[in-house]
Amino acid sequence: MDKPVSVQQFKCTQCGGELHPDEGQRFVTCPYCSSTVYLDKSCVVFHWYLAPTLDEGKARAALARWMAGNETVKDLDKKSRVVAVTFQYFPIWYLKQRREGRENIFLELAAATSVSELKRLHLPAGDLRRYDPVLDATAQPPTVPLQAALDWLAERNVDAAEIVESALVHVPLYAFKYQYDDQRYTAVVEGATGRVFANIYPAKAEAPYLFVGGLTAAVFFCLATLPVAGALIEGGEGLGIGLLLLLALGVPAALLLLGLAAWVASRV
Ligand SMILES: [Zn+2]
């Protein structure tokens, strides 16, 4: 009654058992050893997921900490408003290279995303679990073939022959859309470590800091010329007077500039 669903032969990477996926089926559980595998063209790889440790409330708290931190504009946590949050398992290719006795892990994004910063993602070691089909509803299928990921590695001079293990890993991500100053931004919170990824965000303005830094350099350069000038004009005695002046003026100047820097930091 059933027509043959696939002409291709797939073998489980764990036990070697024959897999008979339905047409178009990519996520497969081995009927013999219940490994979960992913079928990518002719190739079968392990399929893992990273278990989330953060619920939405904790992810929101991680986002708020990042917004209150030093990268973003002051009080972003208070001045912005989260307008949407979505959760999904995002696919990445996990490639293990063995070279000269050492193992290196490479990760490549397995689907398109507007948050390309995600390529800085790290997997916490030891937290990978066997993929569960229950997750299908919230798991984005990969759109980047494994071969494309291997080609990217080849461009970085990683030899495909040295890749001893490939796997598909689904990583839990909370995507937050938030509003700040009539602009909408996206930030992604990784659901296992709470790390935040964002391509564009309201950043701290740098100009006031550069100004204070420049002013500090100029003031102390001028002060440093005092002993030199003293020595040139009056010899040894002039040098002493110059050094005393440097101390007398340098300490209050340093305090003033420190105060200015603190004031700038409190405002920007
Ligand atoms: Zn198996």
C-alpha cells in the first residue's frame, strides 16, 4: 500500500540501523537506538538541543541588566518599552575539528537571521541533550545546508577532512522587540546563559568621553612643562619650584577632571 518513500539509504550515525524517513522528513528518531538525527541531503548527523535554563521572566531580567549596563545608552532599561517577545529554537551547525591532537569547535548559523551577532554564540559545554520531537513546534528548521557551513570553514582554512563530528544543534532564543525614542530595536537573549546579542542598539555617545580624555591629556601636558620651564629659566632652584607647582596644581586638576568624568558618565 505504501509507495517507496525514499530511494536514498540513510543509516543512523549511532547504531548504523537503516532509517526510512517519510518524503521531506528531516528530523528523524532512530527506531533501533532512539538517537535523534538530522538528514541533510545524503548526510546524517546527530541532532541536539541546548536546554534552556531561563524562562521568559528571567530572560527579560537578563535583557534589563544588559540595558542597564555600560554598552547601551543610560537608563535604556527604564526608557525603553518591550513590545514583543518570541521564543524559538534556532538551528546552528556544530562542527568539531581535530588537528594535531587538539579539538576545536566551530559554530555556523544554520538559518538566516537579522541578528548576525549570533555568530558570536558559544555553547556551554556539556549541556547538549538529545533533540526531542516535542520541540518541533518551536524549532526553526535549518535552511543553510551543512555543506555550505563546511565551505565557510574551508574559506577560513579549516580542512573538511579534519572535521570529525558534525551535528545540528537547536539553541533556545528569546527575541525581544523594544521601542526607544520612536525607533524599534531587536535584542536576542540566549536561553541557557542569558547572554544578549544585538546588532543595532542605542549606544552610549562617545564624544563626551573623548572630550574629557582629550582635556585631561592637554591639562597634564601643560602642567608637565612647568618643571622643565623652571629648570630652563632658573636652573636647579627653578626645577624645584616647577615641581612644587606641578604638585600644587596637578592634584586639584586631577580631582576636577575626575569629577567632570563622573558627571559625564552620569548623564550619557
Ligand atoms: Zn540508531
